[in-house]
Amino acid sequence: MSKKVLVTGGCGFIGSNFVHYMLEKHPDYGIVVLDKLTYAGKKENLASVMDKIEFIHGDICNKGDVEKAVKDCDFVVNFAAETHVDRSIVDSESFILTEVLGVGRLLEAAKETNVERFVQISTDEVYGSIKNGSFKETDSLNPRNPYAACKAAAELLTKSYFETFNTPILITRTTNNHGPFQNAEKFIPKIVINALRNKPVPIYGNGQQVRDWIYVLDNCEAVDIVLHKGKLGETYNIKGGNEKTNLELVKQILKILGKPESLISFITDRLGHDERYSLDDTKIRNGLGWKPSTTFGDAIKKTVQWYIDNESWWSNA
Ligand SMILES: NC(=O)c1ccc[n+]([C@@H]2O[C@H](COP(=O)([O-])OP(=O)(O)OC[C@H]3O[C@@H](n4cnc5c(N)ncnc54)[C@H](O)[C@@H]3O)[C@@H](O)[C@H]2O)c1
């Protein structure tokens, strides 16, 4: 049956990929995008589909914008967030506002209307660092930077609406995404762009921090499955199953680009830098029958190629 889906933050990296994915997967669905168009949001990410969606330029912290956007929607998927850890360390205010007040506004609107399912997009960073093994959804949260703490706060608020009001929420915690349309300040785009410009490629500390990487369209598929089939009130880990040290990843990308490792430049480590994030995704695999379909080797080549082919998209960075 046809549904109307509100995608907040739909002009950002994952949100815009999700809009493209949903239009292909569910061509009968109506899509509404609410986006503040911060430095990270680009309307041009949706240029090819603007005639197929309803676009609202607005802020999830603004009650009027949120009520207008949520009205008549069956589903809400909240990607809107401030997302750069380094920025949250310099100034956390916009993170606190968007991740807490903004999520609260969306939940209030969902509670007051006929929203059937509300997915809050969260991150593996809420668990904090783990030396060995992997976090399960039932493990406690231990966020260690202001971005992660704000995302954890957003999750707790979301869950409280389920417990208190029976608001039909779900939460996804995803590992690092890569793919088209990611802002140039983020790790992979920065490596690719600097290397293409033959400029130093910065790596924090010794580069031994471990992250798992998922291709963004795999994540979009997983979010779609959770949106349709997830059990209300539940949280689902989503991962690509590709853990790499930052140094390994940089070397792999330089190899794809045919650039020398001498471009690597080790810089002072990020404050409170978590050593390793790792998720156990048994719940979504066994419970919802989802697993990623791309292999890392192919997907990272596609991502690198996208930045090579779309220089005009990032050339002002
Ligand atoms: N990128 C990753 O690897 C990753 C991993 C796990 C979880 N996440 C989560 O996924 C979501 C999307 O991440 P992303 O990398 O696409 O982020 P992004 O920074 O590329 O995009 C964020 C989008 O939200 C919009 N936005 C910001 N504040 C807003 C507000 N107050 N009102 C309306 N719109 C606002 C921005 O304009 C932008 O379009 C975030 O919630 C993030 O925490 C991202």
C-alpha cells in the first residue's frame, strides 16, 4: 500500500541516498524532505528527483516547520543531525539543539498525529570504544564525545516516547557509511580529495583506530527493512562487516588512486578519540533477514570513482 514518508535531513549524505533509494524501491510512495540546508545539506543532491518529492526548507527545532512536514505522513525517518565529531568538540551547541530539541519536536509531532512508524537514525558511537568483541543492542551506552552523547540523548528521548506514549518508534545504530554525496570534511572524501590534489592526507594519531565501513546503499536498504519490518520499540545494529584501521583504509584508497603513501601525514590525535567501534549485527540478520550485499573492495572503488567523476560537486571544498 502506498505510504507518505518524511525524510528529515534528506539533503545530507545518507538522507539523500535514502531518498534516491526509496524512490526506486517504492515508486508509489510519496516522499517529503525537511532540511535546514546547513553547510552539510545540499539541495543539488536531490536535483534529479526534485519534481518527484515535496521539499520543505526548515528546521526540526522549529515547531511550525515540523508540524507542517509531519502532517499526513505515515512514516518518519530522522536523518537530520549535526554529524561532525570534530565540530562537536569545538562547539556543541548546534548538536545539543538539533539532536535533542529537534528530535523532541519530531517525536511530539509524531505522537500527536497518525504516524505509523518513526525511525531514529543513530550511530555505533553511542556505545563508546571496545577493545575486543562487539557490542550488542542490549549493551549499555557509553558515548565519549559531545556528538555521540547528543545522539545517545536523542535515542533515550525516542525510547521514552515508546515507553510513555506508545509512540511507534524504532532506532538504528549504524557504523561508518561511505559513498556518494558525503561532505568533503569527512574522512574518506578528505582522503580522496587531498590525494587527487597531491596534498598531504591527514591521519589522526598513529592511525590504528578501528572503524567498520558500510556502503551507504546497503545502509539505506537496512533502514528500509527496519522501517517496514522492525519490531516497534526495538533498536537494531547495522554494520558492513569491514573493520579496518584508519591507516589500512588510507593505504587502500591511495592504491586505488595510484598515489604514493608518502602523501600520508600523521597529525595530533583528536581529543577523546575512541580506539575501536564494533557492532554485533545478529539481531537484524536473524530477526529481519538482512545482511549487506556489497563487498568492501568493490564498494570502496565505487565511492572513490564517484569523487573522481564529480569534481564539480566538491571543488569548492
Ligand atoms: N555518516 C555516517 O557514517 C553515519 C554513521 C552512523 C550514523 N549516522 C547518522 O546518520 C544521519 C545522517 O548522517 P549524514 O552523514 O548523512 O549527515 P550529514 O551531515 O551529511 O547530513 C545531515 C543533514 O541534516 C540536515 N540538518 C542538520 N540540522 C538540521 C535541522 N536542525 N533541521 C533540519 N535539517 C537539519 C543538514 O542540512 C544535512 O542535510 C545522522 O543522524 C548521523 O548521526 C551517520
